[in-house]
Amino acid sequence: KAGVTQTPRYLIKTRGQQVTLSCSPISGHRSVSWYQQTPGQGLQFLFEYFSETQRNKGNFPGRFSGRQFSNSRSEMNVSTLELGDSALYLCASTPWGGNEQFFGPGTRLTVL
Amino acid sequence: GENVEQHPSTLSVQEGDSAVIKCTYSDSASNYFPWYKQELGKGPQLIIDIRSNVGEKKDQRIAVTLNKTAKHFSLHITETQPEDSAVYFCAAPSNQAGTALIFGKGTTLSVSS
């Protein structure tokens, strides 16, 4: 079974721009969660989607948003980028009825 | 969840030695405790997890113990090998709905041969 895939793997943007990241979960998994990883703050939960609905949201500003499609693929968007948004953005998928989260390789976002 | 503390932040051992990483959590309702290994340039990989109805779980050279009364859980790696070198994270569920996890700050394990 293929793992979680994320595209693109690397991205460089400038302040004020917006960015969209994509995540394809493991086949059959309907829950997708997003996390931000930085050296200072570690791994922080952004949001979770299940059956195209946001089920849970972390403590991030409204510039961070996401969505999920009917095939369970998910996207997250960050608008008006700030230098502090530079991070590794990780997506994880969870099987139906389970707790386990399986992570993708992440998208490394650099904001200049 | 909501707060997970992890110690130590760095750990250096000789090949063949054991390594122990400890975590404490604040939410007594937590019932699922996973451990992840993250190698350079990769996403976190789930290596073992434990649920609150058991006190210990083992998988080859790794084991996890859980003390619900004290609200702490530990990862034990025996007979360490250089390929065990990585950053290890413990986690516990957020007290919100869904499957969100609260992660510890991570332990960088270095195994020298």
C-alpha cells in the first residue's frame, strides 16, 4: 500500500504571497491531519479533516486554512505569508476507527 | 494531551547499550500514546504505541511502558544500533474531538559504534 504523499516537497516563497500544499492519504483512510514542525515550537497541530469536514482546529491564525475533497485528498493554504511561517508542513492520515497517524515526508516551506 | 513533556532532549549511547526516553502528560483522560521516530529529511514514522488498558508493550528491541496513575510513559530501546540514531517523539491525544496529537519536544538519540 502506498504511503502518504505530499506535494511539493520544497517550496520557496516571499513574504505576502500565498501557498497551497497538497496531501494524498493512504488509500482507504478518510481522516487527514496537518501539522507544522519548527525547531523552536516542535510539532504543532493545525487542523484535521474527516469526510470533507473540518473536525478539529489548532491554535493558528485564520491565514491557515484547509479543505478535503471527496477522494480524501487534502490541501492546506497559507495566505499573506510571514517569515515565521517557514517550517516543515506534515500531513498524516488515519484509518477509519483507528488512532494511528501515518505521516508523509512533509513539504519544506521557506519564506524569504 | 494537552501538555506533553519529554526528557531528555539529547541522549548519547554506545552501540549495544540501552536507551530510555520518558514522557509525562497532563490530561488524565488520555488513552492512546504513540512513539515516532524521525530521520533527517523524512516525516515521523510510527514505531510503537500503547493504549491505556495495558501497562507494557514490546516489539523486538523496543518496548513502551505506561503508568496511568503517575501519568507518564517511557520508550525503551535495547541493544541499540547506529541506525537507531534519530529524533524520537512521544505524543498523547488532544482533549478535543478527532485524532489530533500533542507532541513532546523530541529526543535526539545518537548511537556511536
